[in-house]
Amino acid sequence: MSEFERHLRFERDLSPHTVRAYLSDLATLLTHLGERDLDHLTITLLREWLATQHATGLSRATLARRTACARTFTAFCHRRGWLNDDPGLLLGTAKAPKSLPAVLDQSQARAALEPPTDDTTPKALRDQAILELLYATGIRVSELCQLDVDDVDRDRRVIRVLGKGRKERSVPFGAPAMHAIDRWCVYGRPLWIKPKSGPALFLGTRGARIDAGTVRRIVHARLQQVDGAPDLSPHGLRHSAATHLLEGGADLRSVQELLGHASLNTTQIYTHVSIDRLRTAYRQAHPRA
């Protein structure tokens, strides 16, 4: 693992998928730099590189990510003393268009969380607890995978979450999620515990801490059983939870705290989802719409 990759993973706390994308973007930048040394990595070269990317027809979202990668890399090199100045500070970002996230409606969410009637295997109990907790809290899949048994406060019905930038927050959850977690911890988890399990709350079938890929498969499989439901990732459950909170009357600042967003601007996308549904209902119901 390169020093820059370690920086992305541990200091920037980026997901493995984003790390791979950044490393791919960096490879294109270094190819553009060619045989020249890092002193030639100037704002002129960076703008020239991005203009070349734009000319190939890349989307604004990809260009925005590549700009962020370039800024991260030049800042990293400047801190290491490899660059006298940080040219990335002068680099502007093309704003990526904000698309509305696909979400479940509340009836689809209820159907997705309906537990299997006669399946009490450890896998079924674990999957149910994962789905309930993802929807109840809106936490990220990476945050769920990092949870330990002691992170669950059963008396207050709160989980302790370590989010981006290793920032800790407490997130409440409801009785259905608590019931599902208890069933998993009492009747499922003990059957899968191995010496490598440690304190992990959710385990894979071999006893190790569950990984994000397994959680994604669990979510996809359950949503395929719901008529009319979009095929969402665990992040789609996060979007759904935030949207339903706002539809139920939660204020934006509270939703920001629950989701662990550093900026309120990130949370505001969910207001667009709610307003879009409100507009649809208005057009259907109001006589002068």
C-alpha cells in the first residue's frame, strides 16, 4: 500500500470504493505529468489536465471528483515537503449536478422490514437486525460494519457510531430494531462466534466481522421481494430513513445530527425529495393545482 493510499484510507477516512477511484484518477494525472518531476505540477498543468478530461466528454461529477483528487494529492505532497507551494488551492471545482436519490416509500419500507415468519436461523436473525438498524438509524454501511456489541446501549436505545473523520456520535433507534438486535445476540450470534469474532456486533458466516459487500447483498435480496420497490443499496436505506424523518416532521438540523453530516448543505438534498412528493400530492388533491 502506497503512502498516499494510506493517507486516503486512514487520514481522509474514504471508503474503499472512493480510494480506488482516487488512485485511478491520480494515475491519469501522473500520466499527464509524464517524465517531468513534481515541480512541474503547477496550477497550469492541473487546469490543462482537467481541460483534457473535459474534452473527452467526462461528466461533471467525474471532473469534480478528479479535481478533489488533485487537490488532495497536491496538499499531501506539500505537507511532505515535495512541493514548495500547493497549486491545488487555486483549483476551482465544477459543481456536479445534484440528482434526487431513489428512496422507498413508507409502505415499501414496512414491507421490506417484515421479518420472515418461520425462519429463525442465525442468518435470518442477523439479516433482520441489520435491515432494522440501517433503516432505524440511517447509519452508513461502513459504520454498521464497525459496530461492536458494547456500542449498543439497550437501556437508552442508542448506538455509538464512529463516522467519517473518526467523529463519534450517538444515534437513537426504536423498539423493532432493539427487538431484532436482541434476538440476533441471544439466538444467532452465539452460534457463529469464533476466536476471530472479537467484539463485533454483526458477524459473517465464518465468524469474522461482517463486511460491506455482505450487507449490500442482504439489502438487495430483501428489496427484490418487495413489489414495486427500487433496487437500493444500504445507502438507499439511509436516504429513505432521512426522507421519512423529514416527512414525519423532523427538523433538518436534527436529521443532520443523526446522519453525521458535517454540513447542513449535504442534508438539504432530502428536503427536495420531500418537497417533490408534496408537490405531487398537491397536484393530485388540490382543486386549483
